[in-house]
Amino acid sequence: MNNIKLISGTSHPKLSKKIADKLGVPLCNCIIEKFSNSEIRVEIMESIRNQDIFIIQTGSYNMNTNYSVNDYLMETLIIIDACKRSMAKTLTLIMPCYPYARQDKKSGPREPITASLIANLLENAGINRIIVMDLHTPQIQGFFNIPVDNIYSVSLVAKYFREHIFHDMTIEEIQEKYLLASPDAGSIKRTLKFASCMKLNTLFIHKERSYKLSNTVDNMMIVGNLDKIKDKIIIILDDMCDTCGTLLKCCSLLIENGAKEVICCVTHGILSGPAIKRINSCEQISKIIVSNTLPQDDNQKNIDKLCVFDISDLMKQVIERIISGESISNLFI
């Protein structure tokens, strides 16, 4: 660990500190600030020549500081440029929540593929590797010409459920009480991984999305045996939750078909716009479980049913294995 430096962006300093503490490596002393005209200034206050640099930054936004996803993205590019000009040996970007991941394809004429644009910006800025978690679509890895490690949170989710939801229950009792639901086709693989891990039955929800209006779903239908739903606690697994409109529609559909209550578990709890109000007013949702890929302190103050699981130890293991040259393949499970 003598040849590595950790640089934290300002998007999620709490996560950066947790990773640094677990590694036993202090965060690099940097100045990151805004000029009055909103331009971003970065200065690295110690030598990083010939060092392996790990930049920790996530695709977040901050209502308190008025920092947008775009501000943090620009900040990341400037940090990368500062490191390149300081003769860093390698540059690895730890970006648990990849920005613009939902814009991964052309859904209509004259539309950009913004997820690809972000990949080009990061790669051309000079990173050698990027670590992400639960990409919205794994195909985004193909937008890069450098190593992309898409780490899955399934093992962390399974651990959380064993410790906090399923504790002291047998497999038979869990199967009798709970049922898994995938909210759309994109979440099927993630749901099946969790189902295999926890030996749970599964059903799928098909949604017809309106691409004329953002964050809008026209229709939903359940694919599977509807008799399975009656009096069950349904666990919905998804990669991200933004305004919660789709999630609430899923909950209502499941309750209408006999579900007892719904537990929602998402990796990236964006929870923007009306999300907090919607969650608090939805009696069907008993818990919403998110990771700390994004800052959740303010959300926890405003949502009593919000629970958070920690990814810092998993990120620490990724960094250790990259440095030592060990395989990280078992961390993809």
C-alpha cells in the first residue's frame, strides 16, 4: 500500500473516508473549490509522481451545495487532468454510481447516447481503469476501451437480508413468507442471482414505458403465477430508484393482486424530486433498502423506513486486489 494514493472528490466524502480507513491509507490532501463564476479549481497538495492513484467519485447531486451531477462529472475530469500532469503512474476511477447510465441507447431519431459520451470523456481525460457498481445496463462496459469492473451488490444485499430481515428463519419459513419480484426486464438477471442465493420464488413485472415523457410508465402487467402473490411479502430488487413513480406503480399492482406488503431494495437510491414524499405516503412499502453508493444522510432524516447498507468494505477489497494483482472475479458474484 506504500505506492498508492487515494483522492476523494466532493460528491461523497463520507464513503471516501470509510474506504480510506478500511485500507489504512490517508486521503490525499487536495483543494477542490469553486470560483464565484462556478468554475472548479483543483490543486493536489502533495507529490503523486509515479504513484498508483485511486480517485473516488460517484454520480451524485447535492441540493444543499447546489452541486449537480454535471458539476461532479466536471470535477472528476479536472482531478484526472491534474493527476496526469503530476506524472501519476496509473489512474483508477472508483465511480460506484455511473452518471447518465439510463441514456445508453437511441430510443428515437436524433438522440444522443450520453452514457457513451461520458465513457469517452473519462477515457480521453486519462483514466486507466474504472470500477462501477450495478450498471444500469452491463453493455455500457463496451463503450470503454479500458478495463471496466462492474461489481455486483447481490452479496451485500443477501448479507443484509440474512442479518436484518431473515434472521432466525429457516429456508422453508422464508419461502412461505416472501416472494421476489423483478420490476422490469433489465432487473431480471439481478433478481435471479438473488433468488438463487436465497432460494426464493420469483415473478416478473413487464412495463410499457412512454418515451415521449421522461420517468413515465404507460402500463404494467405481472408475468407469473398470480396465486403465488396472495398474502406474501414481496421483495422488489432494482438497480436504481429516482423519482419512485415506477416503484409505486409496482407496489400498487402487487397489493391489488393480494400481496401483504412490499420491501424495496435498490442499489442507487437517487430519490430526487417527489421521491421522498411518495415513499412516505405509500403505506404498502414497509422498508426501502438502499446502498451508500450515493449519500443518504439527508434521506435518512426524512424517511423513517429507509435503511442503508455499506459498500466500503467491498470497494476496499477491489482496491487491494488491483494493487496486489489478485483476481477480483469472485467479487462479481
